[in-house]
Amino acid sequence: MALHLILLLMIMGAFGTEWSVKYNQQEICALKGSTVFMNGTFTHPEGLTVTETFWTVDPSEKPDLSKSPDYSGRVEYLSTKQKQSSLKLSDLMKKDEEKFFFRIITNVEKERWVGQPGVQLRVTELHVEAPEEVTEGQTADLTCKTTCSLTDPTFIWYKNGHPLTTKTIKNNQLHLQTVSSEDVGSYSCAVRGSQHLRSTAHSLRVRYLPKNVSVSIRSSGHTVVGFSVTLTCSSDGNPPVKIYTWFKEDGTSPVGSGHSYSPLQSGSYYCEAQNEHGAQRSDLVPVDLNGHSVILYGAAGVGLCGVAVLLSGFFWMRRKRQSRNVDEPDYVKAGLRAPPPDDHSSSAEDYENMTGSGLDAPPPDDGSSSAEDYENITVSPKHDRLITL
């Protein structure tokens, strides 16, 4: 025992100080995809020269991480001063959850050191823990969860991709005091400094009674037979509205049901939309069927009167023509343009014979030609003059 102590003292005297490695953190929690730093300081006995330092995950095999294919391009060694080393590990993966050790190599073959207990790395992702559905008026808490404890994180919340600034955020929790339909959306969280590493989005649904209940009007009255109006009710609710009831102003009993309704009387109507969380009614909508009916049947009356006027005019003209035919003299009825002479030199019968010969005037009354001679007169269509045969 005494001999062993003497030998130890001799070694300490020869090399000065002892081997030691101290890590700033013995356990680190980091986000998947982020970059982590591991720092360590060390001492070694005097008289030794440090020839190499590196980090490893296997203290028995002692491979250098920078030369491992699993960490290729992701490992960097940093040293700010003597007897200190830092490991920078980028683009963390879940499989990087290991214990990392600092390794020291000296000029003496047997004087090598592995710093214990090493640094335990844990890799986590963010995920939102929250109810799937909330009823309007209740409170809701959304929690940004991790599988390990991050170091002094500041959580940021997003709704539909936009940062939330008006809601209460405490630690890793988002508190919705009084939930409304406006809180419906997709929520995610992140940690300040690593905003690009957001959690998977969580959809929050809110159940609420019908809102924005309104009535639209569609009319059809282009025929003489009548005029109709169709009222259609629309609303926003979750779950969707399936029960629509129609009422007339000042009425207590429903006048109809369904998404659409066609009133039979003039008046003001409204619809009531209902789901399992309550009911909401629309504003009153005035419907005037009488005014349109007057216009339609008035137009029909004008049309009928027009037909009656035309028929009256037709029969009046027909009666007038018949009356005129009765009063006309014989020469007009015979198609003559002038009456026969009123002396006794020619008779009406002679005149008619002359007309049959194609003449439009009576024979002369000077006695130079007889009616018989006059009847033998013809008209030459070629020369357009009278020729006596």
C-alpha cells in the first residue's frame, strides 16, 4: 500500500496535474433539424503533449465523428482557447440520440483519455396537443409539447400560418379564454430562433349555433296566369343547419319549413335556422304579391281591349262598305267611270253595249254618228288612238 502511494506521488510529480474533462452540459435537448453545440474543457498531466482531440459516440472503439459516414458534412470542431473543445453538430436527426464523449490523444501511447460521463443528446419535435373540437363559449388550452425539456425556450404560436399576438401565451401554452367561431383554424407552434422548425398544424373546430342567417328572393311572374316568389334561407353553423322554419310577421305558428318557401300572401316573412346548439332568425323580408298581380292583369286587360278595338273597327268598315254599295248608281255598279247622258239620243242599254266594246265614255249627242256606229269603234292598243271602221 505504501509502495503504491509512493509510485502515485512520483507520477504526479513527474506529470504535474491529473486527467480531467468537464462538460458544460451533461444532457442536451434539441429540435430535430436544428444545430447543437457541445462544449468541454480538459486538463492532462504535465510533461505530455496533446497531439489530437476529437469527439466520439463509442468510448470503446473511439472513432472520430468527423470521419464517420453517418455524420459526414454535419460535424465541425471549434476551439476558442487552449484545453477547450466544442462540437458543432448540424441538421439533427432522431438517430443522433447518443452519448457524446471528448477524446484526447498525447505523444505517449498509453496516455490517452476519454472524458466521462459524456453528453447525452436527445432529439425532439414539436407537436400541438389540443382538443379536436370545442363548443362556442367554452375555454380551450393548446399546448406545444416536446419529448424532452428544451433550454429556456420562447414559444411562438401561429394561426393559419400567421403569428398570434393578441392571445394569451404562457410558457408553452396558448389559452383561449372564450372560444368563438372566429377561433376556427389551423394552429402550430415554434421556438424563437428556430421559427422554421414549426410543429405539425393542428385543426381546431368550434361548434356553434347558426350565424349570418339571411333570406334571398327569387321571383317568376312573366306570364298572365299569375306571379310567384320563392324565398331561400341560408346560414353558417357547425354542425350545418338542417332545420329551417318559416314565419310570417306577428305570427306564432310556422307557415312553412325547408330550405326554400313560396308564400301565397303578401306580407313580411323570416326564417329560423336551427342546429343542436340553438336557433337564429333572419331579418324580415317584405313580399308584395298584389302589386305584381295588378301589373300583370292590367297588362292583360290592355291586350284584350286592343283586340276588341280591332274587331270593332273591322266590323264598322265592313258595314260602311255594304252601305256604300247600296247607295251607288247603276253605272258605278257596272264598273263605269261616268254616268250615261241624260238626253234621249242614247239609251242606257246602248251605253252598256258601248262599254262592252271597251269604251269608257258615251257616244256624242250631235247626231253625226249613231249609236250603232259608235259601237263599231275600237281602241288600238298599238297607236293608242280611235280608228273608225
